[in-house]
Amino acid sequence: MTLFFLAYCAGVLTIATPCILPILPFVLARVDEPFRRGGLPMLLAMSFAFAAVAGLASFAGAWAIDTNRAGRLIALSVMTVFGLSLLLPALSARLSVPIVALGSRLSTSMQKRTEAKGATASSSALLGLATGFVWAPCAGPILGLILTGAALRGPSVDTSLLLFSYGLGAATSLAAGLFFGGRLLLFLKESAKWVEGLRRVLGGAVVAAALTLWLGLDTGLLTRLSSVSASMLEHDLIATMRRAPTLGFATAAQAGEGTTLSGPLRSLLEAQQWLNTPSLRPEALRGKVVLVNFWTYSCINCLRMLPYVRTWAEKFQRDGLVVIGVETPEFAFEKNVTNVQRALSSLGVTYPVAIDNNFAIWKAFDNDAWPALYFFGRDGRLSRRVLGEGDYPQSERLIQRLLLEAGGASDATKIVDISGQGTEAAGDPKDLRSPETYIGYAQATNFASPYSVSENRPSLYRTVAGLPLNRWGLTGLWTIEGEFAALDESPGRIAFRFHARDLHLVLAHPPGAREIRFRVTLDGQPPGVNHGFDTDAQGWGTVQDDRLYQLVRQAGTIIDQTFEIEFFDPGVRAYAFTFG
């Protein structure tokens, strides 16, 4: 929403630039005309033109990027030129000469027609389109940046809406010109200098961003500043500002000195189903130190936290710690209780787990992240909330302190040192340059294919040659649905150009289907020592359960590589790539 607001503001500010002055006479000529016949058609036509150009540029630009690496270089070159045009008004004016000349001829022609025959809705609409051309020296660089971003990211409804927001902002400015007339001219003359300075600052920022993309820092530095870390900082700040009582957690008075179960803890008693335990009763939690872990079994971040939660549950059970897992699904197959039971068995989870398929417990805790830890003292009050991985020593010390305050014994001198295995091993953030990437069209990004996505119907896809970093593609007959892509006929392949130590892929198969064979390659070769927990040195593996599969773990220097997985049986469903 912030980006749409900024795009709208950028559109509003374009009227406060010197190059708007030549077209204002045409706009102000509509002051005496009824707004519905004069101003309104013109403004709507201009906004529509912006949105239409955005849609065309998104698809055309994305096609260029997907075709080969040269497309990305061309788009980055254009982005650099747009940034320089913001810094250098003379360059902006020179680049826009042909478009401005066309717009001026259109505007003059429409003005003469209006003087002869009077204003009509159609003539006003055409004037709105012409106005967009004349505005190119001011709006062009900003519009170009939005369109270049569309080309680099691929077709997106968001991109079209961003440009439409920009158009609405520009239309608002022109509407002000219609209503306030000559007074606006005086304002423009006085504000031109500071707006020009703002343009130069924006131009410098754009050139810096382009340089970052040229050097490849966008996939290194920005990925290491992960969304999980940002989420932790953001939510710690929110927790500090609003504190436990406003989150619905029990205050000391509500807790009744440890005798009353209230707030989110009460929602645990209303879980849809419990695993590893009968349905919990209030006395199982009342007056206890409680650790609640929100997770889902195909989430790599949850799996890397799991060894700590599992160890704490075993280590502090005799001291009175109650550990509760809340399995809140991200994907539909995680709602299947049989799948969850199988996962608990394979992962060695023996503490109570609540099934939260309807997100009721999630909402009661006001939670919004996987994984998340909530620490409650014996009085039922929330002591700490941790979103995302990390900070395990501090969490364990808190458990020890809460247990001591509750009168239980605890090992307060030794903090567990855990080294997870397979998918539970800690990530390698220093070499992580590839982001989590969804495959279903509802959240998919960076899809590289010469053809657009055909939603919910079988289509033939092919992966482009020379994938850029963090782009992926399909080969074969696939149906792309909201959550996943399903292989309709074998063989079929998925390719991803990545930079990370570990590569994981969430895979599933239709109910009742037999196991699905696959083979993994790296840059066209068997992975060898770089094979993952779920593949062998030759890259062979099978999809037997609906879960996350570790397919690559690089043993040496981490470099950019093209991962490819080929499936030899139909029906497989691919959900998301994650890295570590």
C-alpha cells in the first residue's frame, strides 16, 4: 500500500515541474466547460493510458528478460539511462524530443478543433492522451523506472496498479489546474526549483540502485537481510509499544495469582484436535511455565528450530515446563492429520501438538510468522515472544528463570549446544543469495518462460537457456494452480539458478499415488558430494511423502549453479523452493 501511495504522490508532484507550463493553457481552456464533458474525459483517458502502457510494458519487458541474459542487460541499461535523465534535465529533454513533438502536434490539432466545433467528450479524451505525451520530459524517467522494474520482475498486476496510481496522481494535479486556474501557474513558478532538486536526489538514488544491480549486490546483501530478521525486529518493536495486555494476554489481576487460565492460553483448550496427548484440560496448563511453538512441518525455518524445542521439552519436563506445538498449515496437504502424524514420528516430536487448521489459535495469539515461540510464566502472563530463528541461548535462559520463579529446579549453568542434521541443520547466511520462491501462481515470482502462465489448466512449458540468478522455469506439460504446479505427463523438469549452500523443494503427490521417481543435476552433472539429505550422489530420489525435501547441500565453495530436477512419473506437485 505504501508503494501505491508513493506512486500517487509522484504523479501529483509532476505538475510542479517547469515542463508542465507549455500544456497548461490547453488544460485551462477546459475551465469554462462542464467538468463531465471537458475535464473528466481528459483525466480518465490519461489515467487509462498510463495503466495500458504498464500492462504492455510488463509483458513485453518480461519476455525480453526471459529470452536470454541480454534482455536483463538491456533492461538495466535502460534503468541507468532513466536515472541519469532524472539527474540531468538536459538529457531528459533530449530523449523526449520526438514524443513531445508528437504530443504538441496532437494538442494543437485538438485545440483548433475545439475552437471550431466546441468541446466534446471525445475531443477531451484525445487531449488527455496527448497531454501524456507532452508530459514525457517530467514523467518519463519515473514512468520508465516503474516499467523497467516490471521488466526485471516479470508481468504483475501490482505493476499495472502502480502505474495507474501514478496516472491518478497526475490526473489529480490536472484537476487542480481546472478548478484553481491561474493561481496554479503562480504556484508552479515558485515551486519549480525545489521540485527540480527532488528530481536530482531521486536520480542519484536510481543510479545507485542500478549500480547495485549491475554488481549483483541485490541478490547477496538484500537476501542476507532476510525477511525473518526484519520480521523479528518489527514485531519486537510492536510488542514493546503495545505490551502484553493489549495483545489479549492475561494481566496479573486477570491471572488471579496463577489460578486462572485466560487470554490466548485458553484458546489452546479449543484446538480442533490433539496429537501425542488427549485433549488438554485447564489444569494441564494452569500455574505452569508454558512454551508455545507455532510451526508447520514443511517450513525449513521451523525445522531448523525444532531441535532446540525438542531438547527443551525433554530437558525441562521434570522441572515443570510444558511445551505445546501448534501445527498451523501453510499448504493444503499440511491440513491432513495423517500427514502431520507421519511427520511427528519421523521428526521425533513427542510433546503435545494442537491441530490449528482454521487458524483459531494463531489468531488468538495475534501471531503472523512461522516459526514463533511464546514463553508464559506460571501466572499466565507472556514473558517473551520470538519470531523466526535464532537467539536460542537467551530463550533457554528465560526458561530457566521462569522455572526458578515457579519453584522448580533447573540446570541454570549449562546451555544446550545443538548441531542439527539434514533439514534441521542451521543455515549458512553468509553465502545465502537466493530467496524463498513459490511456484503456485498465487505467490510465484521470477518465473522464466517464453509463455505466460496458464492458470489451472494443462500447458506446455519450456525453460529458457542461460537462466539468470534466482530465475526458474518448467519444462513439460504442467498445470499451475494457486499453491503448486502439477506435472500432467512425464517426464517433466524444474530448473532454478541459485546461490546457497542448501536447496530444498516442497513436494507432494495426489492422494493414493505411488512414489514418484526423480533425478537432480547441478549444471548438468550429478551432484556427487553436493547431494542433499534426500538424494544420493547420482542425484536419484523419490517423493514418498508430502513434505520438504533437501535436494542439494554443497560441500565446498558456494557458487552460482543451475539446479534441475527431472520427474519420471506424473502427478508430482511442486510448491516452493527454500534455501539455507
